[in-house]
Amino acid sequence: MSESIHCVPRRAIIAVLALSATALAAPLLAGQKLGEVQGQRSPDEIYAKTCGYCHGRNVGPIILGRALPADTVKHIVRHGQNGMPAFRPTEVTPAELDALATWVEKSAARKQEHGQ
């Protein structure tokens, strides 16, 4: 019985550590220090560093070359959908998102990308 008492707190600690690591991952992946304001990035740079990690690599669906409406792209980026997380304005600024959504809408397909 004492063994089951120790398992619950251990699982809770692991869950808290996993959530903490996830929360800190986005700024680290973006090369941003906590509290640091990032400069304006180009849509191609945002796609390469943020979107392209999943899209076009068999993790998420291919989004380039599909003429996805910019408003749809913006909504999904801010609110998430299925397995895709939502991105906060501190991760992709409103101006960056506007430019990115228009860029995705008008983009051509890339032969090297493959996905679902």
C-alpha cells in the first residue's frame, strides 16, 4: 500500500516537469531569451523555424501550394486545431501572422515537402 502512495506524487511531479519543459520550449526553439522582444521576422523565416518543422515532414499536412485562405491560416495559428498547438502573439506577432498567412495563401508547393 505504501508503494501506491509514492507513485501518485511521482507521477504528478513528472507531469509538472513535462508541462514546464513544454512551456519553455517555444522561446528556446525560437532562439529567444525570456523577456526579450524579437525583431520582425520574414514569413519565410517563420515558416522555416516554426511551421516547417511539422508541415511538409509527415507530421502535419502540407500547407504550401494549397491556396489556404489567409483568414483560415490566422485562425488555426491562434487557436490550434487537432494536433497543432495554438501560437500566442508573443510567439508570432500579429504583424508577422498577417504576413505569414498571406504568404502561405499565395505560396507555391515545394517538391521536397511530403506529408499527410
